[in-house]
Amino acid sequence: MHEAPDQSLYQTSKSAPRRLITRNACMQQLLEELGRLAQARATVLIQGESGTGKEVFAHAVHQRSPRNRGPFVRLNCAALPEGVLESELFGHERGAFTGAVRQHAGRFELAHRGTLFLDEIGAAPPQVQVRLLRVLQEQEFERIGGTQTLRVDVRVIAATNVELKREVALGRFREDLFYRLNVLPVQLPPLRERREDIPLLVDHFIQAAAGRNRRPLSGIEAEALTHLQEHPWPGNIRQLENTIERMVVLARRSCLGVGDLPAEILRWREEENLEELGACSYREAKDQFERRFLSAALRRHRGVITQVAEAIDMSRKNLYTKMDHLSIDYARFRPWGAQSEEE
């Protein structure tokens, strides 16, 4: 059985600021830099896969900064349509558009003398990018439908799970805005590159989920923990947290074991465990090789069919046909919560 250490990765209280603790060398270096980042006034751009803790890191920067008595305001740029996003960022005047029955303060106003965290900044549409560039340069803007120029004192921390340099090259993100945001860049590693942190995370999530759900749990067995450490975790820390929550809620005993692991955790290596080739036909051996080859490509490209097809030089139509023949569910290689791509 794996006993919980005294240290936890996050504070248990959801209302309290979460603090990062890690054994990983890359994360340790980032934590050493965090204090210097916090004292600066320049914008920070945090890049990393979905679920790697970008908001937690941003909040830690705010908490250690001279602005820590000011507000920490969040906005997910991918969660809102263009018109709504612009209004949420900059506010609007009464009568500015249908349904604008009163004046509305935007997030920049709400974050005055504090920090504004813009998540998924890569999803901001062109018109919003133009206005963001101005407010970052001048610290001033007008509400939608307004003429009064408002000045604010806001530090912006932006985050994205896409490669913004690539988006710039493709013409989907303004180059001048990228350089304005990328003054202090931070790259958070995925959980698969921080496997030594998984025991810390698992212990914390067990304790937190057990407390929320009033389940008396003592820990997790070593064999079950080994399965968790070997899993690739395409959804990173968020996926691990949700997995532990499910295990805690459905636990049959006071200590989590292999029997409590979700089926997808136990099955993920199936495509790599080839049977003895001498005990199968040529067709079966060929199918085993193709299943392993395609699964490896899907894992590398996180289930994005367009990228997989391009990488292996196969049309998407043939790739879909082959996956259907081999009973490969490409969706399981995508991060949890990722939307289907437009094919």
C-alpha cells in the first residue's frame, strides 16, 4: 500500500489558492523562476497541453506579485462567441446592442490594479486580437458602444494549449500580439514527463475526493499506483483528478486497488502487447502490427486525425477505414474535454 506523504501538491480547500509543489526538475526550475516572474510587470504567456495546470501557475504568479491584494480575474477566450467575448473583455454601454439593457463592466475594468488571466488566448478572433493589442500597449480602451476612454492598471497573464508561433505562421494569430504577450514565456510540461509527481498528485486527489464525498479511504495499493504512473494521461492533471474522483466514489474497500481502476486505464497498452506471432495467421499478425503502428501515431498526435494522416502519408478516408477495420477508437487518444475536429 502506498501511504500519503505529508506534502500535498495542492491545498485541499477549493476556496484557498492552490500552491504548486513538485519533485520534477523542470517544474522545480519553473518554481524558482516564478518569484522573478511575479515581481515583473510584463505579460506572461503560459503554454502547455490542456490540463497541465496553467491557471494554477498563473494564480501563483499573482499571489506572489505586488498585485496580490488586487483581484485575480479569469476569462476563457474559447468558451464565448466573438461578440460575447468582446463584451466580456471590454464591457458595453446600455443600448450598445440588442439586449444591452444596462451598462456592463468588462474583465479589464474588474481586474484594475490586479491580474487578468486570459485562458485559451489562441481562440481569440481577429477583431478581439486588435483590441487586445491596443489595451496591452496603451492600457486604455472604450466599452462597446461608448466614447469615453477608460484607463486601467492591469497585468495580463495569457495561456494557450496550441503552438502560437504556428498559429502566427498560418495567419490565424497576429504576430504583433504574439510578441506583446510572449515577453515572459513559460512552458509547462505534460504529466507524462512528470511521472515522479504522480504519487503526490494521487495522494492529494484521494484525500480531497474522500473529504468531499465523505469516503473513509486510507490510500492506494502499489500495483494500482504503478498502473497510474505508466498511463500516458493525454488529459494531464485534470484527467488524473477526474479518474481519482471516480475511483474514490465507486471504491469497494478502504484502500484503492487495481479493481478500482477504470477500464480505459487497464486497456491502454493492449495495442502494444503483441501475441506470439507463431500462434496466429499472417493476416492476424499484419493486423496486430497495423494496430500498434496506428495507435502509436494516434498517441503522438493526441488523436487529431488530420495530423496523423499527414504524418503517416495516408488519406483521412483510408485512415478512418483502417481504424474501423482494426476496431481502434481514436477518441480515447484525445485529451478529456477536447472537441471533435472539423473534418
